[in-house]
Amino acid sequence: MNGASDALPALPARDPAGHKGTFGTVCVIGGHAAHPITMLGSVVLASLGALRAGAALCIAAAPEPLLPAILAANPSATGIPLAVDSDGHLVPHAVAAALDTQARRADVLVIGPGMGTGFAEAQVVIRILAQDDGRPVIVDADALNCLAATPRFDLDLRAPIIMTPHPGEFARLADALHLNVDPIDPVARPAAAERLAQRLGCIVVLKGHGTIVSDGARTWTCTHGNDALAIGGSGDVLSGVIAGVVAQYGDSLGLYNCARLAVQAHAIAGEQWSARAGGTAGMLAAELAAEIPAAVATLRTLERP
């Protein structure tokens, strides 16, 4: 439960003499080029979320055929082309080599947005999460579904991890781990997030009305936000915002507080858009990302419950 002892910390002020090396680099790994569905918008939105949250640089690592369109949609990002086979699926050994050589400068990784759930994609996800180089990984969307479909995936998790499931993704993970928890009932959601965090030794961000953040010992419920956030791409923006906050403040605030602050900023951004639009329907995910800087600014000086 929330309480005075679990109030959000103020987000530290930015260094006015800072530079691109000061505010961190995020790498978003995702996108899907295989028939019959092409998915690239999720990578664009996650990269926008990271940059709008204040990260200095963002790298989009995506299937090679999709990368030009991704960078056209967000020219502020740079790109790593990921090799695909003749069917458009990732080639795991080539992806591993590309990420090992070209993504080393990233401080935080996001994996899963629009990625697809094939065998090759699951191999890439497991390899990223099995690395123990200290870089935090935000695990979202199809990366979560890849894990749920991989037997005993919990044995391979070595990276510092923040998982961001919506209730459906949470339920698939819980089923794979034989956890009898309810991610939908408002009363049961905090305990559900706590159990999954304890089971996997990670931070869990259980999305939905009243998003829950838990590290297994501490559990917090966001009281901001509205139904404007119930749009495709909202979660992609959130994964990028979390990564952007972690890239800047992970060492000083820790992953749990960074996740809470990012969730709060994302929720406040939805409220800000609604106040400007005069309603809660019709927001686009890119518009949500555009609201993030002002929302982040509200967290720099005030403690919020």
C-alpha cells in the first residue's frame, strides 16, 4: 500500500553543464518484418518516450528492412540494422553479433516492442536477459510473451530487469510459473505484482488503471492517469520513459524508484493532454510522448504520493 514512507522522491535536477554523455543512452530492440504483420511503430514510440524523458541518445535496433522507416519517423534516433532471413525473421547469431559490437554504448536496453513471438525472437530475448553485464533491461510486450512460451525461462534471468506487463501478458507469465494470482481485480493486483517480482527477482510494473510497481518487498500504486491512456502505443511510450529515467538516474535512485517516477510521469502526461483537449478520447501515442517533458518537470521539486 502507498503511504507517507513510500512517497515518491523528487527527481534530481539536471546538470546545466551536462552533455550527451551525461544523460545516458537507451537502446530499443524490437520491430517485426516477417509475414503477415509488419510492426515498426512500437520501436518509434519507445524511442520517443526515452528521448522525451530526457535520455541524451536513443538507438533503435530493428530488422534491417524496417530501419529506414523507423529512423524517418524518429530522426533523432540512430539505428542498428538486425539481420533477417528470407521470411523476415531475425537471425539470432547475427543479431547477437550486431548488438554485442554496436550497442555496447547503451546504458539501458528495452526489448520487446513490436518484436513478434517466433522461435528466433525468443532466442534473442533470452540471450539479452541472460547477460550479466549490469545493464538494466526493460522487458515489454512481445518479449514478455516470448518468455511465457519458453520453458523454465526464470533460470536464464541474470540482468537487472524491469518487466512491464499488461494484465494479459502478466497472466501468461503467471501461468508459465504456476502462480495463482489475479492481475485484474483491483484488490488483488498489488499482491499479484509483488508475487511475480519475488518469484523472478525483478521489478514488476503491472499496467492498467492504477498501475502497480513492486520490487517484491515494496509495492506502490499510481493514483494518477485516466482513460486517455487506453490507446495502442501507450505502453511502448511507457517502456521508453522508464528506460530514459533509468539511464539518467538509475545509479542514484535505484530501479524501483525510477520505475515509479516514470509511471507517474506517464500518467500525468495523459492528464495533461486531457486538460488541453477537453476530454479523454482521441489521444495519439505520439501526442502522449510529446507531453512527457512537462510531466517529468513536475516531479523534480515536489514529493507526490
